[in-house]
Amino acid sequence: MRRAGHATRSRLLAAARREFAEHGPAGARINRIAAEAHASKDRLYAYFPSKEELFGEVIRQWLLELEAAAQPSPDDMPGYVGRLFDHFVEHPRDGRLAAWAQLEAEQHLLGPDFDILGSAVEAVREGQRGGTVDRAWAPRDLVLLLIGIARGMSVPGWSHPPSGAGRQPTVDRRRAAAVEAARRLITAAP
């Protein structure tokens, strides 16, 4: 693919990410995505044959970005939760994208070789083998809980004060609570 093609594809994915986060897969409109990316619908369909495939690629790219930002580690799964929290705070639309992905995404849209939770699940397994993570948990279940804690605690809502001086201590407190909850969940029983 030529440089111009990569740039167009990147613009389409960025516009689609915003559109899907805001409206979800059913409410997203190809016309708006193409217009925001300064591309034609025909050009969009040349890269992504369907809206479903475009959504799958947006989710796949986002999950890879999230994994790189959070870096699951068998020796520091509470830190993983903190890094997930930080990412969701820094990228508030990603919380919405995560919700849409949970509600709407089918695994086949991401491709047969793409394991959504692969590296985090493997980090939990390694932690269980090394004694840093409670072996009572099914690794996938624990990862889903940890992601849920990070996302749930990071989403602005009724417990966040409006913008202003009180906001940062509240975010810091909620991050600490998320990390502590993760620590308690993973701690191996004596």
C-alpha cells in the first residue's frame, strides 16, 4: 500500500473510532465516517468491505493499543489495572467503545487468530504458576473482572465532582481504589 493509501486508511479508522464510540455499530453512519476522513464512501469500502468489518478493525486496533498501554505483567496485575484506568481516563471515548464492543462485537469480526484477552490471560496464568495470582480464578474470568474494575472506576459519573479543583483528588482516589480492589482479587489465599 502506498503512503497516501496508509494515510487514508488511518484517517478512516480514526474517524470510524470516534463514530463508533459515539453512536455504536448500529447508529454509526458510513457517510459521516467518510466525510470526517475526507474520503469517499467508495474509498472507505475499498479498504473495509462492510461496516461490520470496519467496526471489527477499529476494535482490533483499539485493543492492541490498550494492551500496549496497559502492559499486563504476571508480577504486577494491580499495576495493569492502574494503567488500564489511566488509559480510560486519558481517552474517555474508549470507555464507550469498550461498552459497544462488549455489547455488539462478535469474535469473528476480529479474525480467527486474534485473541482479545490473550496477553493478559497469559500474564494471569504465569502469575498463578509463580504464586502471585490466586489459582482459584479462571484466568479469563479474572481478566474480565480486572478490566471491568478499571473501566468502571474510570468512567466519569455521579461520583466525580464537576470540573474544577476537586476533580483530580477524586480521580486519584478512584484509581487507588481500583488498584487495591485488583490487589485483593488476585492475592493468593494463604
